[in-house]
Amino acid sequence: MSNHKQVLGRWGEDVAADYLAAHGYTLLERNVHSAHGELDIVASKDSLLVFVEVKTRTSHIFAYPEDSVTRRKQAYLLSAAEAYLQAHPESGDSWQFDVIAVEGTPGGKAEIEHFENVIG
């Protein structure tokens, strides 16, 4: 991955984390790696555990950020979440997947769209 993509991705995750915190979520972990994939953000709100996939783009000229959460990506996310839940049995039974789409560039204004409970 190029340095530009890494910087953009990290910025998008920071924007998403700030957004979640401002909307009453408690951030539990970031960039959780497993053999099944990576979870960008693990958060909670009330008694709900929320796995958040963050997608960042500088614009939507070619596609919206959320369009990159394909069925294949969803399968990886489900596997990573199952691994997380097995490692953290105290997390409970109530959980969901959200996608936060971020458009913009570091140092500029971010456009944020939050899609809740997107993977069934």
C-alpha cells in the first residue's frame, strides 16, 4: 500500500472514531487483526457491540466509499467478528456491523455517512 493510501486510510479512521465518540459510542479497539481479517473499529453503544468498517475516498467520482464493501469483504468481516467474539466472550450476544464512509482529504473537511446494521 502506498504511503498516500495509508495516510488517507488512517485519517479516515481517525475521523470515523471522532464521529462515533461524538455520537455516544465507546471506542473499545482499533485495527484488530486476526487470521480472518481486520476490524477497523470495535465500539459499543448501550449494550450493543458494533464492528465498524471504515472506507475513505478523496471523492466519489469513480465510486462511493461504501461501494467497496462487497459480499466478499462482508464475508471476511463476519469471519473476523466471529474470531473477535470467540476471543471476547464477555462481549455479549448483541452486535452489528456498521460502515462509515468518509470523503475528503487530510487537513480538509470530511463528509461522513454512517450506515448502520449493514451485514445480516
